[in-house]
Amino acid sequence: MFFLARDEDGTPLGCGGLRLVQDGIAEVKRMYVRPESRGAGVSSAILRRLEEAAIDLGSPALVLETGDEQKRAIGFYEREGFRRIAQFGPYVGAARSICYSKVL
């Protein structure tokens, strides 16, 4: 499942996707907001839509992975209620990966 945020003229502002992983938990994938659209609430709106979609799929939680150099992403996810967890799936043992989860 993939979502694209657009402005009133149809210009893409950002995107985000979901994929189901173990036990029906949804993983946030490809979350991105164009630099000129950052700070305008686009990332929060995309994340809300991803959460709604995960709930519609019956997912009990969201998980995600980001890199340890992605300071703005780390701050954003922590402000949005995500908590750091052990690395999961393909990220186990990845030196630069940080994983998060949020119960829905």
C-alpha cells in the first residue's frame, strides 16, 4: 500500500508506504517529504494516513527502520509516539539501522 500527498495543483509533496510483516504488523516504508514541503505538516498527515490504513488492515502496531544519521527522522518519529525497539527482519545486525514501533 502506497500513498502520495499532493497539493491542490497536484504537485507531489511526499509519500509513504506500508507492507505487512510478521504477525500482521505493518512496516512503514519509503516515508519521504520533499525538502521544500518540510515543516508544513505533510509528514504528520502522511503518517496519520499510514496509521489509519494499518488499523484498517487489522495491524496491532507499526514498525519502521531509519538510519542513525537521519536525525530529523529520528526526532519526528519519537515526537509521533514511536519507541525504539530491537532490530527486526532484514535490519538485524545492520550497524547503522535504528528500529522503532508504535502500538495502534
